[in-house]
Amino acid sequence: ANQQLTRTNVDLDNFIYTASHDLKAPITNIEGLLYLLKKNLPAAIRADQLVASILDRMHGSVERFTRTIAHLTDVTKLQTEFAQPAVMLRLADVVEDVRQDLLPLLTEASAQLEVAVDDCQPRVFSDKNLRSILYNLLSNALKYRHSVRTLRIRVACATEGNSLVLSVQDNGLGVSELQQKHLFQLFHRLHTHVEGSGLGLYMVKKIVENAGGTIAVHSQVDVGTTFLVRFPA
């Protein structure tokens, strides 16, 4: 069964890679033709409000399609991202590195970040993958912050039996119980007012589960969201 699943995953990766690769040339041609069309249209026609609106929509569609192809290419890289070497890590060190990476965004948002992980025991895990988990969860909190209150994020950890539980809590927009069921789906976005690919949480879930862990979410609209990541012993 595992061998069949592996073959299926390989076939799926190959299909996605081939499809995304083969679509690049046609969409590049369409983009070039659209550029030539806009360049060669008489000024009077380009100035027409309806024509300008249609051209803008065409350009927007091409850009979205180009981004989708790029995201498909990213999906094919996920499997290799999972197979990263594991080392002994202090959670506090990784959180601080990610905080430094996000410092400009934290400052811009006037966000308050509380970190309570000093008492957590070091764990063997992929440094790159742990950074990816934290970066995605923290950047999500920044993206989907509430517009009328100061963003507060709390990163903490606790030991439950032999497992380490990492929590990332915010007071942002939150998501409904129905939306939570789709939160980790590939390319699924619940808030469309900010840029995003719908890859981040999907990738986080895959990284955690491939390491034998679990991830859960508790959220309430207009109250905030808490992600709980459980790392195995």
C-alpha cells in the first residue's frame, strides 16, 4: 500500500510539473500578444473606457494564470522540502531568527509579539522546516490582522507526555467553524483582500504530518485564531 501511494505521489508530481511547464509557453505568448495589441491600438480606441476596462481585465487574468503556474511549480518542490536533515534545535533560537526576518512587517503593523518558549526542551527536527512552520504561522497572523485593534501574537510551547506542543495565537480576523474545515486545503484562501497563494498552511500541515506530528486550529470570527502544532518525541 505504501509503495502504491509513493508511486501515485510521484506520478502526481510528474503530472503537475509537466502541466505547469507546458503551460508556460502559451501563457507567455498570450502575454506578448496582449502587449502588442495594446501597443498598436490607436490612441482613440485605447482611451475608450470600455476597451481600457477589457484590456485591464485580460491583463489581470494573464497575471493570475501566471501566478497559478508558479504555484503549481512550487507544489512539486514540496516533497523534496520535506526530506531535510534533522538536528537538535532550541525553539527559542528559531523563533528569534524568524522574528528578525519578520521585524519590518511587525514594526509596520505595530504588532505586539510575546514569546514564551524558553522552558521548552531542545528537539530533533529539520531547521529549515521548523523555520517554515513558524514563518508561515506568524506571517499569516500579520496578513489577517484585525483593522480596528492592535495585533497581538503569542508564541508558546508546552510539554504533554513525550510530545512538544507549539501554539501560535493571535487576535486577528479569525475564521468560522465551516471555514476551518478548508483551512489546510491546497490553494484555498479564506480572505481575499490580501495577497496569498493558498500554499502556506497546506505546506505547514504536510511538513508537520510527514514528521509524525499533527496540527490543529481553534478560531472565532472577530476574536482570533490559535494554531497548535504537536511534535512527536
